[in-house]
Amino acid sequence: MQKYDLAIAWCWEYDADFVHQIDTECGRRGILSYLIHPHNLLETLQRMEKGELQFKIFFDRASDQEEDFDQLVDVMQEERVKMINDADRVVWAIDKATMHREFSLKGINVPKTMVFPPWDKCPEVRSIRLNRVGVPFVIKPACGGCGDGVVTNARTMEDIQQARQQFPEDKYLVQEKIEPVQLNGRRAWFRVFFAFGEILPCWWDDQTKIADVLSPSEIDKKIYSNIKSIMRKVSKISRLELFSTEIALTSQGKLVVVDHVNDQVDLRKKSSHFDGIPDEVVGGIVINLVNWVEKHLCRTSTRREPSPCKKI
């Protein structure tokens, strides 16, 4: 039987740099990594079924893109392989309607929101007083990602009804449109990454999609501290190891979470893509991920196995 420390499933072509950077860092530390791509997915499943392959940790970057990887996730769960972002937690944490409720209960500022049931279950809804969220407003599917199905300048019930039909099995959120304040000529909209205990804040212009590292010296220290405080609360709620959250600063000085928990974060590098994530942030995520893997291996190693623990 071949045993590997970390299995990484991936299929998106733009994930190649990120995945191979993890693979390289693992190799540098003597951590055995195994990459699972569509071309070797079936072989991997067959070898696992025969007892020829065994993994300790699994990082899934594929099942949200290709259904063929769902079986792999199921097998990893059956084998009780430790997952980076447990699959069951992910299903719960990426539901924006659920997170909206949880965040509100924990005192995290969120936009005024109305939740609509799935179109399939309730196509007709009674007339709603839209002044509860203001006009224009934002419409988004509860479990959507990458902006799919999001309407940013909706104005009428007809807009809501039309949007609900795009993903008829999903709940929909109708939210107050948050307009961030300007700070030093920038929209005060932040994409903040939580990576295995470390918080990595970025400027992120929601209109141009341009991201830059957010330095503590660029904004008020209290605002920077509060951004990190919000992320620690989100981490405790979601219980995920790696995710991102979007936070905006309003003219009233309130930090509002405008996008709750993103599990499959886009980690294209800015050096290769104008709307990518700063290279140093991606690099930090890689280091934190491999550090976490190494610590987990140290905690779970047995006397019969060579210890992966070593000073770097």
C-alpha cells in the first residue's frame, strides 16, 4: 500500500500555480503529496477501493466544479480522512441565509435582508414592502458563488421573481445595497482571507475586482483591528480552515459583512492575472496550509511511522 500525507483534488486550469506551489512546499519539507486531476481521478478511486492508496489529509479544490469528484469526497469521508474544510461544514457554512442568521445572532453587522424560499417550493410570494431594504437592492442565491445569479441593482418584485428562477432550487436573499465610504481614493471594500488561523486582509474593489494587500498603516488602527475581530468571529461560526469574507466600511463608520463565507476562494496570482490576489497573500496561504498539514501529521503520527516533524 502507498501512503501519502496530503491529497489535493483540483480541476480548474487557473489553480495550477497554487496547487503546484503547495506541492513544491510539501516536497521541500518531506511531506508526501498526491495530486488528483480529472486524468487520474478514476485510477485513484480504483486504487483506493483496492486498498492500494491511503491518505491522511484531503484538500478538495474540485468537487464544486465537477460532479465526478463527488465520489472522491464521499470515499474520503468513508475512510475518515482529515479534510481541509470538512465537507459537511462547508455545506452549512456557504449557505448565505444560514450565515446571515448566525452572524446577526453573534452581533456581526450584516445588510438588511429578506430571505425568499426556493422558486420550486414557493413560486408565488405575497407582495413585499421593498422599502425594508431600500431601492436599489441586491439579489443573490443563498448557495451561489463567483457572483453567479447576483443582481446588484434590482428595483422591483419582478426583478426578484425573475432572479429566483435562475436557480429555482435555491433560497434567495434580497439585501440592502451597501455603498462603501472612500478612503484615500479607494472604495473601502475588503476581501479578507482566513488561512489556518492567520487573517490576511486585502483591499478589494467590488467594481473593478482589483485586489491589493491592506497594510495596517493605510487605515485607522481601530478599523483594522475590528476587521480582524470580525474574521475571528466568522471563523468560530463557520469552523473552516480556509475561506474569505467581504467586508465594507460605510459612511456611518460601520463595518458590514457583505459576503459571508466563501469556501472555494479564487487564488489566481495578481502577477499573472490583473484581477488576481496579491502574490504575497497566496504565498502566505500556501505556507500556512503546509504548516497546518505538518502540525496535524505531528499530532497524529505513531511510533511505527516516521515523524514528519522537523525544524525548518
